[in-house]
Amino acid sequence: MNTHAAASLARRAALAALVALIVLCLAWELWLAPLRPGGSLMALKALPLALPLGGIWSGRRYTYQWSSLLILAYLAEGVTRAWSETGASQKLSLLEIVLSAVFFAAAVSYARLTRAAA
């Protein structure tokens, strides 16, 4: 696979993982397993994920760089909640871990693969 194709694949994977993580955060805290019945303000945790969406969509290398650091907070939350919670929240946190790890790997790969072009 050439560098351009690999960068394109990493870009699509990062975008898909980011969108899926936004949907997961909202669904988790509003409907699937909220901290309080009827939803909670924890749904606001999806807002920081919306910040890099435009840059990820348009392929801005700098956005991939800083958002790879942002996503580590979601990875840490997923690990913490997977360890401390049970039931649906534990399963959702495992999904959060997977999506965060996929985004991180894809974002770092994209930034690295586009380094020569920058």
C-alpha cells in the first residue's frame, strides 16, 4: 500500500471513530446508561470531541496532532469506568476504549504519513 492510500485509510478510520465516539457519548449519557434517570450533564463530554471534527474532515495535519492528545482523556475515562462500573456502563466503556484507541492510532498514523508533505 502506498503512502497516499495508507494516509487516506487512516483519515477515514479517524473520522469514523470520532463520529462513532460522539454518538456513543451522547447515547450513553442520555439514553443507554445515564448516571441519573432521564439523562445527565455528562452528555456534555461529547462537546470537546466536536471541536476537531472539521479539521479531521478536511485532513488538517495539525488537527490530527492535537486531537490525538485530546482523545487520551476519553481513553482514560473508558478504562476508569470499565474498571469501576458494571452492566451496560461497563460494556459501553469498553466500546469507548476501542473507539478511542482506533482514533488515536489512526490520527497518529495520518500525522506520521503526511509528515513529508507538511
